[in-house]
Amino acid sequence: MVDQRHGYLSASRVAAQIADRREVIRAALLHDVGKRHSGLNIIGRSLVTGLSKLGLGRLIGRKGGRADLYIRHGELAAEELSELGAEPLVVVFARSHHAARPLEIDASTWEILVASDH
Ligand SMILES: [Fe+2]
Ligand SMILES: [Fe+2]
């Protein structure tokens, strides 16, 4: 429920700025769909995010475990969205929304999408 609400609010923020660019709205709506694979609750997510940001990823757990799946949620979302035929922008934003702007997304679109994700 938290993830759906986050996606909806992100998409709403984008739509308020650029309602005519549906693929950008979809990118905001779907960027975190990979989070559901981890099954972590809010406390687990906060712990994993904090440790990861502190560079303590080695304490998080085994590859393929819940923490690892949470950290890789963007990559997982991108794979799923690509398989389902989503537009390149939707796939690329899902994959890169916690990283630097990829060349495939122009700076103004990136700025709108990143701002919508807070
Ligand atoms: Fe995310
Ligand atoms: Fe997000």
C-alpha cells in the first residue's frame, strides 16, 4: 500500500507539470514496482537504506536475500517493465532512479522525475 501510494503521488506530481507526456507519468508511477519483491517492512527498508548509504552493504545479507532484493529494486523493476513492453523511458528511469542521470533521459525530464520521487 505504501508503494502504491508513493507511485501515485509521484505520478500526480509529474502530471501536474506535464500532463501531455504520458510516458513520463508512467515512469513516475512505476519506478518502484520492484520493491515488492523484498517483502521488507518499513523498519527493514529504513535499516537497509541506512546501512547502504553508510557504505556498510556487507552487513546487509546474502545475495538474493530480502535486503539484496530491496537494494536492487530498480534493476528488478526495469527487467519486469521491459519484459512487459514498457517504453524505454519507463524502463530506464526504474533502473536508474537512485543513480546519476543516464544519457537516455534529458536533463529537464530527469529533474521533474527525480523531484517527483520525494
Ligand atoms: Fe526507489
Ligand atoms: Fe521512489
